Amino acid sequence: MTTNGAGGGAKLPRKRFYRARAHSNPLSDSHFPVPISPEEVDLSQHYPRYFPADKGGDGEEAAAPRRIRFADVGCGFGGLLVGLSPLFPDTLMIGMELRDKVTEYVKERILALRAANPGQYDNISVVRTNSMKYIPNYFRKAQLTKMFFLFPDPHFKEKNHRRRVISMQLLDEYAYVMEVGGIIYTITDVEELGEWMRSCLEKHPLFETVPEEEIKADPVFKLLSTATEESQKVARNGGQTFHAIFRRISLQEE
């Protein structure tokens, strides 16, 4: 299995040609297509193995069509997706990224990995979008089983806290698209942001903390601090990370 290189004539894209600012303003207006509803998402563009375009997007299981189950919000250069793909080969997952150059890099990276490793990495994809605005446009109610928020922009200034990707208001949307029992993963190297994200999740009535012993047994947990470019940078610099991992729960009135 090749993750850092590619054989068979396929070459991974070089990050230096796709560099962009570390973060983008999620409140600014960007111009890219947005589906009107989850039914309008063309999965054949993302997962052609499972949704052949010439079959009208019905895929291999027309009676029970596959749906995206994992979402990596602010996926950066796609390291987490690449790490998750072989762990969950039958699970469709997507990265959501606002920066156009970074999104193009991830697309090229996935195509190169598919070409170099036939039959692998067909379950991951990426889309350029603003997840703070359009999560309900991509996912149905209770569709997702895992959501990831790895090293998000801390937006240090208090006036910019409304730009943070974890907030009470946005957790309402995330809870809507997550199934009961689904897990939301957050990690940062900024202690204040880590406390903020944990506090929001603790206050929200539809989430409860996952016990530490369960977290340590979760094969996904290790990837949070090793798979992404940002996590590797923190490790190289001897930095500390702060995670908050919570489970979607049910309320009687739902």
C-alpha cells in the first residue's frame, strides 16, 4: 500500500504548487457550486466505483444506496482521509475544504493514490465548500457516523469567535446530520480553543463525552495526532494537543 508515494506511473502532487493561506474567512462570500439538497449531490463525481455515471448514480446497491458516513471538516491536505480509508474500506467519507488550491491538491492526491493502488482509496473524496454554511445541503438527517474537526482556525480575537467552526449554533446543525451514537472528534494545539470546543460540547444537550478508556481503544484516535500535516508539525515542535471527543445522544422529544 502506498501513501507517501505512488507507483504504476502515478505521481502524487507536490504541495509546494498548491500552497495557500493557513485558513480562510468562513464568513466571506466564496463562489463555488452548492447543491440545493443532499439529493442533488452527484456522488458519481466523487466515488465512480460505487456510483457509475452511466447507471444514473444508482451504484452497486440500488435498493440500499451507499451514503457518505464520515465528514472531515476543514480537511486540509487530506492526511486524515488517506489514513482512514484503509481502516474503513467500505465506508464512504468526504473532506470539506474552503481553500481552492488545497482542495485541488487533495483531488489530485486521491486520483494518484487510486491509480497506484487499484481497488483502494475509492471510498474517499473532497469537495470545496463552506461547511459553516452548507452542511445541511450535503447531508441528510442522521446520515453521518463520524465528524472530524482537526486543528481548526483558533480565531484568537474575541470579535472573531463567531467564525469558530465549533459553536452552540453550529452544533445544532452537526447534531442534525449525525446519527445517534455517532462520534464527533476535535483536536487542537491551542489550549484556549480546546477548552472552548469542549465547553460547547459539554453544554449541548445532544452530546456527551466519550470515556477516556473508550477513546484510547478507538483506532481513529491515534490518527488525530499523526495523520495530518498540522499534527505532524505540532509533533516535530514538541507541542501539546487538546482533544474533545463526544457522542451524539438522543433526547426523548426528538
